[in-house]
Amino acid sequence: MFDKTMTFTLERDRESDIRRILTTVYDALKEKGYNPINQIVGYILSEDPTYITTYNNARSLIRRIDRDELLQVLVKSYLGE
């Protein structure tokens, strides 16, 4: 059953939503004086929403994104795909 590679794909519209949400969360963290990169990494590693501020509904927004989807968008962006 687990002898084949699983594939994971994300629709383009969903990618746009994730980028918009991540940007909103980043901006909210920055406005509140946090280091947004550190806070988002903490959230990704732990999936603990308390790393994200409630300011501007950021915590609620980031919880709409599946962690696997978020990681895929980040890796694609990093690699320039």
C-alpha cells in the first residue's frame, strides 16, 4: 500500500488565497511588533495558533490553511516555481 510515491497538488486559486492570508498574517504580526518570520515558523513547526496574534483576525485566518498546503506554497515560492 505504501510502496508508491503519493502526489500532492494545489489549485492555483487556493495558492492565491494562501498567499493573501500569509501576507495578512505577516503584516498583522509586524504591526504588533513581533518578528513575523519567527512567529510564522513557530506556528508551522508546532501548529500552535498562539504564535499568531489575534490582531486583524490573523489567528483565525492562518487556521484556515492546512499546514501541508502552506508548506507547499512556501517551498514553491522559495524555489521560484
